[in-house]
Amino acid sequence: MGKKSELIRGTSKCARFFVCDTTQVVKEAQNIHRLDAIATVNFGKLLTAAAMMGKDLKVADGLISVEISGDGAYGKMVATANMKGHVKGYVGNTSNAKLVDKDGNFVRDEKGRIKLIGDGIMQVRKDIGLKMPFSGMVALENQDIADIVASYFLQSEQIKSVVALGVKLNEDGTVNRAGGYLIQLLPGAEDDFIDKLEDKLRKIRSITELLNGGFSLERIVELLYEDISVFEETEDVDGNHKKKYVENFEILEKSEIEYKCNCSRETFLKGLITLGKEQIDEILKEQGKIEVECHFCGKKHQFEKKDFEGAF
């Protein structure tokens, strides 16, 4: 197994930030779901976004679910995450059948865009132990996951955000690097902080290039906060180059994140029992057993007649 995926979160006067390396998480997701290159990139970005959103939950047993429902070839995806850094998900359609027409050309919408995700919605559900989970949604006006997530925060939660998500593949289609960052303006902060940040992002390399270049997550945060408008060289008392920051920041936590499914045989059995005795008996009569497969991790569980004894 490669280096574990990690995430840091922190805050400054104007913003809060999350920066993560999700390379190992996305590698595992690709292997579990046997994803092709396009599905890996899109799903990897969604898992990365969910991991950062999960770390923002305020309760230990809370859960966030991010679901994309589009009419494109790769438009059905779900990712869930929690505060502990556990993330999982599935791709509803891993076939690219809808991507090309009978002549081998990419299927495009009326705006000329290739329909990878297509039109539809992204829905976010936050379960933090209240009677009614929080739910928000946004229309899929963009085809890039980072843009969709930024639109969601602005429209559903009124939070101005900068979102960068990246998945870089090797030539053979396997995952080389994956990661992202999410920076959100705090209430009452000046908009020009985000404007300066967006200007900076146009000038620096992508998150996957930075990770490939050996940048630590801490160094990436420094890079994001460095004031590039200050050109004069300043040195501290030891003669070292002194960095100027747009504003001071504090890293609050560094933690591991992992692709982890909490499915169990007991949970599936409880779910099957809700079908009722009649339906279960019918399936067992026809097939001799009932086999179920977990959407999230691919694990299969088999149940026979004796498993349901005393259940009804």
C-alpha cells in the first residue's frame, strides 16, 4: 500500500481552509469499482471534495452524502464522508456507452459540450443527529466537479469558496496523484481576499503537480497564503528569506483519510428481513440462497434459509 492519504484544515482572519492528498483513497476506489480513466478522474474529484466536507462536520458520528444525478455517461455518483476521515462511494454507471454515438463521435449537448456528467442536480445531505438532516442542492451548470461544488456552497449555503480538485493518471490509466483544496470566506470577511486568491491560483501549478513536485500539504497552504504582490527581498536576523503572507494562518489539525466501508453482514440481514417472509421464501425457493453485494466496497454476503430462522 502507498503513502496514506492525509488532510489538513486550518483558519486565518478571512478564511478557513482544507488541503488534502487523496492519492491512496482514489487508487483504492478505482480498484474496488474497476473504473476506467474518465470515471476515475470524476469520481476521484467527488471523493476528494466529500473528504474535505466531511471534516467540517461538527459531530463525531455525523455523515455527509454528496450525490450527483446527471444524464451524461458518467452522471451518477455518490460519495459519503465523516469527521473521522472515512470516505466511500460508488459510481452508478461505469459504462461509457452513452459517450459516443453510432458513428464513433462524442455525444454533445446543445452548447457543444461532451456530456460526461450532463444535466441534472448535485444534492448534499448532512446528517448530524437532528430529526431532519440538512439537505441542499444545485443544478449541474458546469461539467467540472470543483465548479459544481463551489456553486453549491455559494447557492445553498451562501459561502463564497475557492475549490480545486485534481486527479492525475499514469499512461496506463492508473492513479498517479489526487488531491484538492477548499478555501472558504468567513462571514464578514472582505471579498477581495478571495479575489486575490483566485488571481494567485491562475499563476501557480495544479494541486497534483505540486504534490508530484514533493510539496507537503503545509507547504501548499503557505503557497496559497504567500503575498505575491510583495517583490522586495526581506531577510530575518539570520539572513534567511522572510516570506510575506496575505494574512497569518493557523493549521488546526492534520489527520489521515481512508477509503473505508462500514457495511456488515448484520446490516444486510436486517435490510433483507424488511422484504417480508413471503418474498424471502420465494427467492430462497427459486435460488436456494440470497446474495447481496455492497455498492460501496463490492463485498458479497450470502444468506440461506437458516439465517432467517426466528426472524419472523
